[in-house]
Amino acid sequence: MHFVVDSWMEWDIKLQHPGSVQRIRVASFSPDSARERNQLYPDALIKLGCSILKIRNDVYGDARPHSKTDCPDFPSIH
């Protein structure tokens, strides 16, 4: 067995529209970094990203500090 370190996450999201598929790729989800570059994420993407981070934490216990502004329900790290 080998220890695996997940250094980032990449999401490929496909949205079906009438007659076409919209593809969205998110690499290294970081609302704080996007805000610093003045390239805000849509609210729906922040909600999705925070949900994914919470599920990862519930399953793997790999909580990392996240902005309480972006993910107010994410567990605090002490």
C-alpha cells in the first residue's frame, strides 16, 4: 500500500442543454484566490465546491482551512 497525497482537485462538470453540452473545468477550487484576482466564482459553483469539500472531509477527514466567508458551514480546524 502507498500513501496518496491529493495536492489539488480538478472537476469536470457537464451540463446538458437543449442541443448541446456545456463543459466546465475547475482546477484547484479556491474562492479566496479567485477573489484576489478579481475573478469571482458564481454562487452556485461556490456552493458546489463547499459541498464537495465537506463530503471529502466527512469521508477522508482531510479538513483544511477554508474561508468562513466562502464556506460558512465547513468545520473549523483547531
